[in-house]
Amino acid sequence: MKKGSYCVLFLVISLSVLFGACNAAGLKANFYKKSCPNAEKIVKNITQTRTAADPDTAADLLRLHYHDCFVRGCDASVLLDTAAGADPSEKQAFPNLSLQGFDVIDTIKTEVEKSCPGVVSCADILALSARDAVSFQVGTTIYSTDITSLLKIMHVSILTGVHGASSLILQFKKSMWEVLTGRKDGRVSLATEVIGNLPSPFSNFTTLQQLFALKGFSVKDLVALSGAHTIGLAHCGAFRRRLNFTGNDDVDPSLDSTYAQTLRSKCSTSPPDPTTTVEMDPAGSVNFDSDYFLILTQNKGLFQSDAALLTNSASAKLVRQFQRQKNFLDQFALSMKKMGAVEVLTDRAGEIRKQCRVVN
């Protein structure tokens, strides 16, 4: 399933547990039903088009949403540029320098503003686009009882081949989780608030648990959300210290030695080449699946924070449970819905930015 072939392969996911209670005050389903009825459709169409063209878009948007919610809550503060004469914004904090996907959010915001000026927040666009991009990467989701849809796709695949069928397949994709909307955009973004709130790839389990708990997350949420590392790329600096663990050219003992040599061959320069990237999931970083949890037990987790999940008995047990695709996807959906409600601004708090990069 790696590398995203859109062959006629059907992943049937039970959605009954994906929509658990997680309703922050002021957020609700279909918030824009009357004020901007096409908002979510615009977000989805642009997001999936961009993700189809560049599969790394899913990881970019998911990471943007994650980095946003852990600092000041899900208020789109991570999207703000530094204003003239102001303190550096979150974008300029070291952990955020490699963030990408801002252009996708800008494109969506422009189109939404054309349809409904001043109505849809950047924070909601970010939450929706992250969901839509990941849902696209997971693959085709079809209810097993939808016989008519199944027959249509099979018929098209026979007549036109796989590529002809793929466009029809996409029509039957289901969202992995429900995104409640109604967020407002924040007016404050400070680089100094990133360190200390955002977990890092160098964190041990105690630090991870503490930082996640501050946002209301359980160990189950921590492990499930770490599974986002099944897609995306990382720069050498995020894990290079594991290849020279004590400064004596020795490898972190919790890292598979063969995998470590592969990483060394890709990150051989000092300082690391900033253009060099490595797949976070060595089995392939395109499809969103449970492979991440398998490679963890093989000691091939790329980051120190990945390996840390095996150092606690409760989290290690969850790592084994999440090797089953359905267990992981179901819990990831619940945890993402929970994350999207962290410290949100609603009602009269915040604003609806005209442009996502600047306050009004």
C-alpha cells in the first residue's frame, strides 16, 4: 500500500467511533452552513487537489495544525508573519523554521474570501485542511454495504483502467474525523512561547507526557498522535545527535544499527545539509497507515521521541495495539478531534482575519 497507488483496493473503516464527544464551547458541526455553505467544500477541493499533486502536502498541513494547537491553542497564530517592529512570531522559532504548507492555506483563504468575505477563520481552514489532506492519504474509504458504488468503480476500472477509476474512487472517500468549526483567529504570535509548549523530537517520555497532559491529552492520545510520523520528511538536524550519541561517534543504543548506518550515509556532512531530508517512516512516507508502530518495535523510530514510546510500559502496550490499522486510525481520529478543540477562541474572542498572515 506504500507509495499511494490508487489501484482498486478498498480500505473499509468503521466510522462509528470516529465522532466521539469533544465539543469545545462555541464549536459545532456545520458552523458555516448558512453563512458560507460552500466553505468546507472549497477547503476540501483545494486540499485534495494539492495533496494529489504533492503527497507531502498531507504531512505539511498536519504538522502546521499540530504546531498551531500546542501554542496558544488552535488559533492560527502559527500562520502569522512577524509584523514590522514587533517581536518575532511563532514562525521564526527554531522548531517552526522548517514548516511548510503556508501557501496552501493562503490559496484556500483567497478562494473562501471570494465566496464569503470575512466569514471563515484561518484557524478553521487549517483544521479542515489537515483533516482533508490526511483523509486523502489514508486511501479510499467505502462502506462495505455500498454495493452500487462498488460496482460503479469496478465497471470504470475495467473499461478505462486504474487511472480512470481513481477519479471516481475519490468521490467515495470519507473524512477520517469530524471537524467542529467556529474557531476565531488569534491576534498574538510569539516565538518565545514555542519552546516549552511544543514537544520536540529530542524529548524523553516524561517530557512528552507532561507537555501532552498540559493540553489535556492522555497517554493514548500521545501515542496515537505520534503516529502522524508515518508520513512526512525530516531534516538531519532533528535526529543527528542519535548518530553521535555521547560525542564519541557512537550510535544511540535504542536505534537499530543497520538503520543508523543508512541515516549516517544520508546525513554525512557537518553541519548537516539543510536540503537533505529523510522519510520519517523508513517503510515509506506517503500513505497514512499503522506501519509507524511496527517500525518502532524494530527500533527504527527516527526521533528520540519515537524511541521514547517504548520506554514506558503503558505506551509500549499501545504501540503494539496500534500496529493493527483499525485500532490506530480509530484512535487517531478521536485524538485529532480532541486536539482541534484545544484552547480555541470562539464567539467574541479573536477575529476573522482577512489574510492568514497578518492580523486585521
